[in-house]
Amino acid sequence: MFLCIPVTSIHDLIKNVIQKIRSKLVSKFLPLSGEEAQGIQPKNKFKFFPNALGAIDSTIIDIRRPSNPEMQKRNYSGKHKRHCVKFQCLVNPDGWCIHYCGVFNGRKHDIKVFELSKIPNFFQNKRELRNGQRIFYHPQILADSGYQGAQKNYEEIVIPIKKPKGGQLNENEKEHNRKLGHDRVIVENFFGRMKSLFGITFNEYRGDIELLKEIIPIVICLTNYHIKEHPLRNPNQDPISENPSSDNFSDFHDYSDDNCQILRSFNMEFN
């Protein structure tokens, strides 16, 4: 009981407000269809994969260790050695998130998250040939080694070439992996910007996971808006060097000098 108001009533009120904010922000700052996402004309292009729509990856949010043993098992990530949840973002060359999916248990592998996100259906295009036959295709997207196997549902995905068992990669294969890592780091830069702005995505989350599912789309939309005001990079500028396999971020910057101006312009645009 708080101020003579039941805690459950306060929780329901907060959730109702968050849902309304989420709905309006998502309609304004996240594409609602594959056609809309592909219709965005970015100022930048990937250096080595200029035809790619974006780079995809997932990131985690630490959570308190669940008291339920089954939930402990489902939310424990062996890769990160902690209890967490994860969500996935597809980021275009300008650093805008154009597709989001989550929140999932931390144990779930990236390739499984990819399948659950239904990206192959979201970005499916069709073309009718002169003979009346229809062919289906997708825009090219860039991914890391966690998406090995995604080609069976999304042939256009570009992933690193895996070193053969007992063998070595040749120079061309190593060069392919280096170029891919160079271009797909934009998604890491997006996560870096987001985590530098919103502590809820960087610190341990102790609240209701169902409520977090409503909050994360809001955070992503606000990050998109912030990147609109403060681009991750200038056109044709090389990305920030960073370890793509790490969840540390190197895009931290003190934006406090601009916060008032950003809030004023955001209020004008949002209203």
C-alpha cells in the first residue's frame, strides 16, 4: 500500500501509461512493415556491402537471479555467464533500428531469436516474371557467427565463413570476414548509444519482465530519435572500432549540453 493506493493499482496504471506511450512512439519511430523499412533512404551505405539493408544482432539486459529453479535455467546465458534477457535489432547504415524483436530468455540462442522474429516474412519481396511466375526474395542483411544456419530461411543473409574442422581459412575467406565485421559493427554502435543513454538497458533490471517488454520498444524509439539529432557518424565515415563479440560499448558521450534542446524539439515533433 502506497498513499492508500494498492500496489497492484499503481502497477496497472504505470503499465497502461507505458503502453500508450509505446504505441505512439512505435508508430512514429519504427517501421511497421518491411516495405516501409526498405523505403527509408539512408544517407550512408555500407563500405563493403553497399546493397545491404542493415546489420542484425541481439544484446542482453542483466536481471536478478530468479527464485524459481526453472526460470533460473531458462534465463541463464552460458555465453555471458549471467542471468539475463535478450532482444534483437536490425540497424540500417545510418544507425537507425528498423526492426526489433524481443524480449526473450537469456538462454535462447541468436539463431532461435532470428527464427522467432519472423524477419524472413517481414522483409519478403515478390517479383512477377513475364511468364507469370512469381519469385520471392529478401534484402541482404549482415550478421555474425551466431546466425549460422539462418540461410535455410533467409538466403540473402551474410555471415562469417566458419573455419573448417581441422583446417584453416584462406586469405579470401579471412578478408570476407574482416569486411563483414567492419560493416556490421554499426549494430554494436547502436547498442552502445542506447546503453549510454538508458541505464535500464545497461544495469541489472529488477522489475517485471512483462513490463520490460513494453519499455524496450520505447527505449529503441527514443534512441532512434537521439541518433536523428546526433548521428552515429558522418556520411562515408568509418565506424567506431569495437569488439563485435563484446557487450561493452565505446560510443559513450556526454550529451547533457544538448538534452534541453533535444527535449524541446522532441516535444514539438511528438506532439
